[in-house]
Amino acid sequence: MFTMLHLGLGSFHRAHQALYIHQLREAGDTRWQLAGGNLRPDMADTIAALQAQGGAYTLETVTPQGERSYTRITSIKHVIGYQPDLAPLIAVGADAATRIVSFTVTEAGYYLDAKNQLDWAGFPELKADLEAVRAGTVSASGHTIYGALVRLLRARMANGAGAVTLLNCDNLRHNGDRSRSGLLQFIDALGDAALKAWVEAHTSSPNAMVDRITPRPTPEVAARVKAATGVDDPAALMGESFIQWVIEDRFIAGRPAWETVGVEMVASVQAYEEAKIRLLNATHSCIAWAGTLAGMLYIHEGTHDAEIRQLAFDYVTDDTIPVLDTPEHPCPLNLALYRDTVLDRFGNPAIQDTNQRVAMDGFSKIPGFIAPTIRERLARGEGIASVSMLPALFLAYLQRWHRGQIPYTYQDQAMDPAVAHAICEAADPVVAFAADRPLWGELAGDARLVDALRVADGRVQDFVARRTAG
């Protein structure tokens, strides 16, 4: 029996990776099981419910046509409660039976700047965790993925537990390569040459693309599960019927036979992840920012709004598809079909996905999801009118946040609130926004970017004025 240890038992993992392992086990392949826990003391009620249920929970899935189905997931065999020193997680990770350590900590949880370097200055919690690992103490700021992996891998090395694959399951471009680079930079900062050599020789970090819309669970989900199945399940959750996982087949210590349950095992995920990040993730954020500015609560409301849908459609059609599918580098995906499928998925009213959830982390989504298209269009001497609408929407959203007028709590791990407020208070917020180097990298202050954002800002202000009139 082999174990896949997952760090971050949030809704997405339980609706995605855990489902695939469950399907394998249901098909008779019981060679792999899941263990998992969190790096921080959050989700305490859900963790307690999962522990009480032996790791089992009910997943509700909903099609765009409103058809619901229910699956009892039983692949998580060991739910690990939070402990400040992470000792229970480390013990499982250091066991020779554990051959894969996977993780979901959100895009901003990797602390990487535009040049894929750890941003020590911008994230005090990163430096705090480094010092805690160096001192052998528990970080008061909470554990970063790098500090947790260092603790785990040191224990694994000491135990002689053998090789392990580190599998990133977050929406991060080149997620395996980049999280591996961050880990090695963290180890370099520790000065632990022995651990670095061991990691380089005994771990692999395949890139992967993951996709399934999984809103935060609400009490209504548990009520529907109870009505449909008779099971009172406080750990129930829901997701859309669409699901996709594409992984580079680079596992150093074996892997589940995922290809038998629909996972795409490939040599390179680059085309898939670019399509997903730019056509899905960026479009999702566009609709969330625009929907919030228009006074909407849910993603499907914005998707069914003709003007907002057109903004998203134009962004993809005018500026994004042309840089992802070229005569020199043809895309293996039908991007126009992918675009239409994405918009159909976003329009699913049964998902009840909130603008609050999707709008978060704009300071990591602009450089990760949107700036690459702007950069590539400008490098080719092409216009950026449609793609510029997305950061312009975020700037208007940020200005509303600055005034305390967002009707929910905005969360952004990559945002320095002082910097964000300063942008909004500047004599020319467009110039200040375009000059922010963490957002734009080498494009910061570029006159072409400023000019395009100025035009887009005017369009967004018109949009907001029309939607808030009266």
C-alpha cells in the first residue's frame, strides 16, 4: 500500500485529486490511498468532521443544465489534525510508504516574483518561517509550503525513506518547476547543502494543470446532500461536473494508474496550462471584478450579462488566442471551443460561485494570468485594447476597495495594503498602477501600457457609471 500525502485539505483537493484516487480504488486498484492535513490551523470544523467520518465525505456535482449527482468519497484514509510543530504531517511524509507529497496552497502561497525569485522583502511570513526552520522552532507566522517541505524532507532523508515526488496542484504556470525552484532557494537560504543535494537526487516535481470549479461549501450543500442521500455530512462539498487533470509523467517513486480514470499523462503540460491560465483563470477574474463593480454577487450573473460576457469573449478572441495559437507554434487544443466551454461552465447557476472567491489575489493574478498576454502582444507590435480591460477592471475594483465599498472582505496574499492604498491615492492612479513593478515586472511604467490602461480605464468608468446610475 502506497500513500499520497496532501498538504491542504481544502475543497478543491477533495473535489479533484481525492476523487481520482477514489475512482481508482472503486475500480479495484487499491494500491494507493490518501493522507492529508493543513499547514495552518484553519478549517478546524471541517477537519474535525472528516476525522469523525473516517475521512469520508459526500461530493455533489452539478452540470450546466442543473443535473445533480452525489458521490461518497472514501480515498482519504488518514485525516491529520493540525499541530503547531507539524509533527504528525512530517511523520507521514517521512514514511517510506509515502511516495508522493502533493499540495494546494493557492498561487500567492509560493512567494515568487516576476523573475521566479523568492520575494523575501515582500513577505515577512516567508522570512519568519525561514528563521523558525533555522532555529528549530515553530513559526509564529504560520507555515509556508517551503518550511513545511524542508521539515518533512529532512525527516525523510534522516529516515532513509527513499525518493518522493513533489506534486504541485495549484493554478501556477509551470507549477512543478517554479515551486521546486522556490524550495531550492529556501534551502539555499538555510545553507543546508546536504539537504539540497538529497532533494536534487531523490525528488521530482512534475508540472500539472488542474481544473474544476469548486465553490466554498455552504449550509445549503449539506442540506441537499441530506435530502438526496440521507447522510448528515458537515464535510459535504460541491463542484461542477467538469473535471480535468493533466500531469507530466515524471514520477520518481511510482504513481497511481491515473490514466485509467481520465487523467491525461503527457510529456509537457505547457499548452494545457497556458490555455487554462489565460482562457479560464483570467476570464474568471474578469467576470468577478466586473460583476462586483456592477453590484452582482455570483459569477453566473456576470457571465449571463451581455456586456460583461462580451468583455471576457473579446479578451480571449482578440488578444489571447492569437498569441497562444500561431503558425510557428500551433496549439494542440481548439481554443475557440475551449473558450466557449469555459463561458458555459461559468454560466452554471447551480454552482453559486461567488465573485468574492474568484476576485481574490488580484496582485498575483495580474502578473500570473494577464501580464504575459500584454507582454507578448507588445513584443509583436500588436494592440492590447481588449486584454487591457482586465487590469483596468481590477484597478476600478481596487479603488472601490480603497474606499471601503466592496460588499465583502477582499483577500489578497500578495498585496501590500499600503502600496495598494498609495496607488489609489495617487494624483494619477493609472500611472501609479502601471508603475508597480511586482504587478508588471519589466513592463512597469511602459508608455504603451500606460496609454492602453488609460483608454481601458475610461471604458471601465463608463461601465461603472451606467451600472450604478440611480
